[in-house]
Amino acid sequence: MKIGMPTLVEFEDLEQNISFCKSLGLDFIELNMNLPIFTPEKLRSNDIAEISQQYGIEFSIHLPEELDLTSFQPPVRKGHLDRCKEVLFWANEAGIKILNMHFNNGIYFTLPDCKVWINEKFETEFTELLVDSYEELNKLANSLGVLLCIENTGNFHIPFVQRSLDRLNLYDNVFLTWDVGHDAKANFVEEPFFNKRIDRIRHMHLHDYNGKSDHQSLYSGIVPINSRLTFAREHNVSVVIEVKTRKALEESIIQIRERFQ
């Protein structure tokens, strides 16, 4: 089991993140592309590869959260799909093997008595776009030896999302990220989905939920931290301690080393 950290918004560059990662004795850093300094335009793949070799630290990538590979607007979908392809090549050149991404639910209409997801209303068209997009990405990811891991954001209990994710089981380089903090915030309604698809889980985002907010320090809320770490160890799942300040990360790593055997 490899344990890593996210890139922190309080740091100004990759070097600060690397220094902190080394001080904590962690294995890898997840480069979050929502931060403009961690994009292919700002960070060369060769530099990532050299840094990885020099410091003995690996990397994963968190793709931008706004990506929508099933947009009903063709130019939007094409742009987002092209961006994913660019990042796959970037990751491969840098020696990165895991790309984490969100599943975009699309928009919903709020009616007087319910909420209607547009992607569910037009599920046939939505599914065609989903399959087309991931067929292209899977083919490229497979050729480059990179894994695409789709993360839950409190949405994996939605029926049409579950049906969509099961369609992606066809692809050998499309897997799942279990974000256990998001699951806790959703009152653990996503856990049964993951329990039925254990063989598809390759990555984990580990943070706590205190009843008000997630991304809290480990052991400060309701997430069964030791149980999740044991799962990751038994199934060789990489784990990002996804708390997002230096102080919270330090506290969380200390707690893991004191409480988890």
C-alpha cells in the first residue's frame, strides 16, 4: 500500500510539496490540475520524471473537476475529451500511472416536487456519448499503461450513474477511486456500490467527515479510518491522505502511525 498527499494550495510550487512529502515519509503526490501550476503547459513531463527519480517520489494526477465527457454540446465534449488525451500522453511521458477523475452528473431541473437529471431523462443519448468517450480513452490509456480511476463525489448511489459506471466495466483501464470522505458525507450510501465492485477499486482518497464538513484530519470524525486503511492494504490500493493543509496532513500522518498497525 502506497500512501500519498495532495498538492497543497498554501504551497507556491512543486518543490515545496516535494520537500513536505519527503518530511512526512510519504510515497507519492497527487498533482491537482485545478491548480494552474500543475498542468502540462506549466510543468514539463520530463521535469516530473527527473524529480521522481531524484527524490524517490511518485506522482498521480487529479484531472480538472469540470471535465464533462458526455456533454450534449459537441464542441464542449470534444474539448474535454481532447484534454484528457493530452493528459494521458503527459502522464505517460512523466512515468505517472494513475489519473483520478470525477464523474460529471450533468445538470438537473428542479421541479416543484422532485429533481430531474437531464442525463437520466435522455439516458440513451447520454450513454452513447459515455461509451464513445471512454472507448477512446481506454484504448489510449491501455496503449500507454495508464489507469483511469473515476472518483465518487456523493453520486454513486444515483441509479443512472451506477448503470453508467457498470457499462465502463467493459474497459480494462477504467477503474474506481473510493473517496471515503465523500461517502461518509453522503451517509455511506455509496459504500454498498463499492463493496460489490471491489475488484475495480485501484485508488482511495482518505479524509474524515465530522458531520459538517469533509476533508477533515483523520480520526476526527465518523469515517472508520483503520478499516479503510486495512482494505487498501489488503487490496493493494494507493491512498491519498486528502486533507488539504500542512497542519492537517501532519496531524493525520502522526495519528496513522500511532493508531494503525
